[in-house]
Amino acid sequence: MFFEDFWNLVYRPKPTWRKIRKQRYGLRHSFFTQLSWMAAIPAASLYIGTTQMGWSVGDGAYHTLTSDSALPIAVAMYFALIGIVAALGAGIYWMERTYGAHSGFRNCMVLATFVASPMLGAGIVGLWPVVWVAVFAMLVALCVSLYFLFTGIPVMMKVSEERGFLFSVSVVTLALCFLVALIAASVIIYSNWLPLTMA
């Protein structure tokens, strides 16, 4: 059901968002059926890519991590991704009344999960961690996520297109704040508790 809805969101966004809203996906579906395995894609891909393939910046040599170093990083990344999507859903719920929406926490979490899915799915490029490939894939995934957000907010939150646009911009701002916090936390954690050990 998820993949069918995902592709329909690309081609027929408004009717598909209405269908998703009517289906009343629950929190259990958002977390355990969808988000739990979607967050595993970038974490597992980066673990495999950094331990087996390695990465290179420019024309330099390829560098790999030891399994002992990469495994805790992959696990931390997995839980961080789930936490960020959950925080984004909570942030949407926190802002909804400001924009005249009363959709409830469940709809906010479903929206956050679907919006984050392209970014999480694009994490598969971690299997071949080449900088330009990762940047290109993430830019494409970001565009799809923004498209999902801007088309989904008016339908899922039951607000006008104008309010939906402002609501979407606020959600993007919130997501950028979470991204900056994640980068700062990553630097602190990797420098103090999870050092990168080259193979």
C-alpha cells in the first residue's frame, strides 16, 4: 500500500493525499510498518558502504572504516533519523492551530513520515559513498520531499492553499533547525564518544 501511495503522490498528489487521510493510517503504521524500515535504509547502506567500499574526496585514495567503528555510528544514525521524523511530526502538530488546522497528532505523524520517505529512501546511495552521487541523489530526494510537503499540508491539515503554503514554509524552517541540531550533535558525538577509526 505504501509504495502505491508513494508513486501516486508524485503523479496525482491531491487525490492521493485525500485517500491517505481517509485511510486513517495509525501511529503504529507510521512508526513500525513504514518509518522503522525506511530509516534502516540509509543507516545500513552507509554501514556497508563505509566498511566495504570506502569513500574518496576528489582523486584521492579510498578510505574505509572498521566494522567496530561503523556499527555504533549506523545504530546511532538509525535512531536519530526516527527521532527527527517523530520530532518533525510533533512540530507540525504544535504549529497546526496557528494556521487554523485541527487534524490531530496522528495525521501530523503520517504527513511527516510520507514527507521524509524520499530522503530516507535516497540513503541507499550510501552503498557507494561518492560525494557527487550522494549530493545529486539527496537534492532530487529533497525536491520530492518538498513537493510532498507543499501538496500534502493543505489536504492533510484541511487548510486553504495560502495557509498551506505558509504552514509548509514554517515546517521547512523547523526541519532546517533539526538538521543543524543533528549536525552539531554528530560532531560532538563523533569527536567524543564514537571516533571514526580507519581500517
